[in-house]
Amino acid sequence: MIGYLGLEVESFQALARADARMAEAVAAQGCPFCGGPLHVANYLRKPRGGLFAEVSADLSLRYSLCCGRPGCRRRVLPPSLRFLGQRVYLEMVMLFASVWAQVAKGLRTAARQTGVSARTLGRWLRWWREGLPRLGWWAELRSRLAAPVPDETALPRSLLLHLGRVASGEPLIWLAAKCLAPGTTWLSDVARFVRDALGEPVMA
């Protein structure tokens, strides 16, 4: 089942390489606050993969940049296809485990099948249904998706079903990660940036 979803080790490693490319692209643009040079200021995370992913060193590094101009020194977080905010679990683990919890017969069953605790799964499901729809980047993303748009009361399963209909051969894990990228940074126009940096369409 995990392989069918596209959650092989190679897929997570490809997401890590994409994050590195986007970090380089952000660095090339300079500091968005003062225009100064951006230097590498990466830091280690301790993400979990549940039963979906074995977390290796290349999945633990969060790419980050810091302005090198005295008087600014602001930190800039490039978009990420692996991390969604400060959550402990990898973004795609959060997404697919949440969907699993929606279709399983109870959170305890889903917890055994995903390796994520029932309490965490319940918290995630509430965020998908109640927290995500209130966010500005989600409203912008939803406006760009082809009709019929995902049912917000059935997130995140409705999002995956929508992406599956428009995938056109692109792995679901890639489509989902790129759609959620705006939620991983405060930089503006992230959807366009991800498309340009990775050389692929972000969504349909």
C-alpha cells in the first residue's frame, strides 16, 4: 500500500533534493527585507516517519538562510516539500496518515496501521477540517484548483482525491507536496516560485 501511494525512500530523497534546489533559488534572489546576500543557516530537525518513511540524514536537514548584511540578519525559510511548519512528522506522513485515519475503522486501528498515535491523528484531522480552511494560503490554493474543488469538510482525503483526478501521470506525493508548499514559508507567490524553481507545473 505504501509503495502504491508513492511513499518509497527514493520519493522522500527526491523531495529533499527539490528542497535544496528551492533553497538555492531563494538565496539567489537575495534578502527580501533589505536586498542583502543570503547565507546558509540550515538546522537539523528530528522528524518522524511513522511506518511510512525511514528518516535518514537527508530528511533531517531543514534548509534555511540568513541575511549577511549587518543591521538586518533576518532569517528566511525557503519553501519545503518535506516539512509543514514545526510539526514533528514529515509533511507527507501527516497527509497520508490523516487520510488513512479517515478511511480506517477508528483512530486506534489507524494508529496501528500508520505508526502515529491516535491522539496525534485526531489532532491532525481537526487541523485539516478546522485550521487549514482559515489560512490565507489555502484560500489562494483552493481558488487555483480546477473545479470541483476539494470539500473542506472532508479534508485531507478530498484534496488527495482531487489531485488524483488531475495527476496526468505525476506521482501523487509530488503533487500534494507542491500544493502544500505555500504553507511552509511566509514568502509571497510561493506556488509560482515552486513551479519556476522545479521546472514543473504546480497544480491543475
